Amino acid sequence: MTGPVREVTPDVDTGTVLSGAQFIDAFRVEVGTTQLSAREACTRMVLHGPRWIDALTRLRNILVKPFGLKTSGEGAPAPHGMIGLFPVLSETPERLIAGFDDYHLDFRVVVDVAGDAADRRVTLTTLVRTNNLLGRAYLTLIVPFHKLVARSMMGDIVEPAR
């Protein structure tokens, strides 16, 4: 049985994923018997989420361009390819880590798939390390939107909206 998206206590090794992260949160959804890899879960969240998130991303790109910040993953190394605007940094069937480092902040998203065949769950953890005043200001502004976006994207893992 699938369940609602819940905020949970983050359970990742921040020292390994993004040492010095000042912000970390995690959301989890039960997906029941749905069989999927971390890449498939991430792809469903990023590429099949609500359309209003695409509009918000376009607006963000327009607003940050004058500050010289990266837009849509430009210039980011992607050893395991891209999922939407996220460069995939490492990947196993159970865990995918994506993100990039920028002038103002560095961020990572971790998608974990766990549980047995009858009781699977997906957890999305976000970590952010700010690098300067602009990064701290940006993080302060974006956190309320981030929580709304993360919850909405995760709601589409089992039944993609598009």
C-alpha cells in the first residue's frame, strides 16, 4: 500500500555526502510493492512531477542568472549522466546521489530505495552547504519552496502526474 509523503529524520552520512552541510532534510513515501530503482524513483520525481515545478524552475533560472549562478545544471560534471537538471554523482540500484557545487552554495540530493518486495519506501534527502552571504540568503528564501516542491515531487513516484 502506498502512503502519504512524510518529513522524516535524515539518515545519511553527511560527512561522506556533503561535509559541512548546514541544511539537511528528508522526506519519505511508502510505495508498497512498486519495484523501482533509485534512478527510476529520481526520474519519476524530476521528470514526471507537477508542471508548476517546471515553471518555478524557469523563474528561478531567470532570477539567478544576473548573479552568475548556475542554471539547469550548466557546467556541472555528471559522471553518471543527468536527470533533468541534476548531474548524477554516484549511483547504485538502492541509492542515487545528485547535485553540484556553485559559487553561492553546494547541494546534494540523495534518493534511497529500501525495504522488502512487499513494503518498499523511497526517501529523498537534501543537503546544502552555503559558501557565502549570497548562499545563505538564497537558502533562506528557497527553503519554504523546497519543502513544497520536495513533497509534491515525491507524491508522483508511484503514479506519475504526466
